[in-house]
Amino acid sequence: MKMYLVIALVFGIGFAVLYAIMTYLGFGVFPIILLAGGFFLLQWYISPLIIKWSSRLRYLEPDEHPELHEMVEELAKQSNVPVPRLAISESKEPNAFVFGRTRKGSTLVVHQGLLDILNKNEIRAVLGHEIGHLKHNDMVVITVVSFVPMLAYLVAENLFFSSMFGGIGGGRNNGGAYLILIGVGAFITYLFSQLLTLSLSRSRESYADIHSKSITHKPEFLASALVKITNKDLSSPQPNRHVPAARNGVVRQLCIVDSFSITKDIKDLKKHISEVKRLVPDLDVDKLIQNAEKEEHGIHILGNLFSTHPSLYRRLVTLAEND
């Protein structure tokens, strides 16, 4: 229900802004719909190509990494989804993701960095998470909803430059002022629709965690994998960790605190300490709580708004609940 509401809201806002711009430029409703549909189809078609190119992946032969092939086939069969093609990226970032235009044509990518730090059981749990994305069609859902923020950002950027440097409508008359106002509206649309899209992304990540738990029946393996990945990620900070998706792509990595529910998350973590500790015995829960409380204040909040994933402690609590 949240997914459908977000998609409807994002596309409603996006179409309203596009309608205002195109009406100002003298276009009718039909060309507006045609243009929007064309942009959407273009993004849907080229997004997998961009991801494939930027990931520098290599598709595995059937006799390469036989254990990975076996795990993916088994998990796909359990989930009643087509078996995705399996690829390796030489990146040292511990990550894995699934992408594609449809379930049938999807690819599951595993980073070499993930294979380097996780054991077999943890890798299987992460693969179960990615198969969960495939099961829920998340790669299509996120591609669909990310269309509007991307388009709004491009509109805002181009209108600002056009109006400032004498492009469409010129900067010497009221037309330029109107374009600036429309550009401001498009930028506000970008921010709002981006926040909605990222909120949806965080919820899809939670569902994928639950799917991994349901088909592996070993939530402790995904929990320990998340702790290892997060610790590795934090020890090698990426300069673009908080960059919005329009600049950083669909595939972004791990675990920044969700400021919308952080207080509740900390309370839940304290409530479920025994279960979390049972999942990951070596975890310093007190330190985790201290870090969570620090994230509630200051400049981190801005980064949290643009997080694609729930916080680590939120995910651990989800895995511990009803276990």
C-alpha cells in the first residue's frame, strides 16, 4: 500500500510540475503526456545499461564460483522467481545488488569485497536479501519512482541556467522571472519526491531483510553480515555517501540512520537487546546505542534524509523480532 501511494504521489507531483512548465511554453496536454512517457521509457530502458557500465561487472560462466550458482538457484527456486544471471564486480566495497528491466532479465551482482569478508552462510543470507528484491520487483519499482526526481532535477537545473543566461524566455523580461519561479518549483519537487522515493527504498530494504530471514531461517547470518559490511563501510568512508540519488545513481551503499524514526529505533533496540545479542554475540550493543544517539543530533540528520537503507540497528531489531 505504501508503495502504491508513494508512486501515485510522486507521479502526481511530477506531472503537475511538468504540466505547468509545458503549458507555459504553449504545449497541450497530449504532447506533455507523450514527452513524459518518452522520458520514462528511455529511463526504464537505459538504467540497466548505465548500471552495468558503471559497475564494471563480469558475467560468470556456469563453471565459475559453483557454490554461488548453487546458492542463487536454490534461493530463487524457494522464492518462486526466475534464476537471475550471476555477475562479479571486482570492487572492494562489500556489496551486492540486483538490477534489470524485468524479473526474467535480471542480474545479481556480487562484489569481490563481499566475498572477501563474509563466510559462506553470511553470503547465502545476503543473496537471500537480493532475491527478496527480485521477488518484490524492487529494481523495477525504484527505477519507476526515481524517474520523477531525476526529471525534476534536470528541469530545475536547465531552467535556472536558461533564465540566468538568456535562454528560453530570456532574462530581460517577465518570462525569465517566471522561468526562475518554475525552476524553484521544480527543485522543491525534486527534493520532496526524492525524500518520498528514498523512504520507499528504505522500506523495500526492510522487506528484503525479512525475505532473507524467511527463506534461510537463519537471521543471525544476515545480522552478522550487516555488521561486518557496515564496519567495513565505515572504516573506508566514501566521499559520496550523502550525495542525492540524482547525482550518485540508483546503486548506493549502506547504512545511514533514518532520522524520521531514530528515537523509536533506539527504544526498540534497547527493548530487543537480548535478541540482538543472541543474533550477533560479538556485537558491542552499548556502543551501537551510543552511536545511534549521536546520530540523532547535528549535521548527520541531513545525510539521514537521503539514506537509501534503514539504520543498522533498525535492521537488527527487525531481524530479531519474532525470531
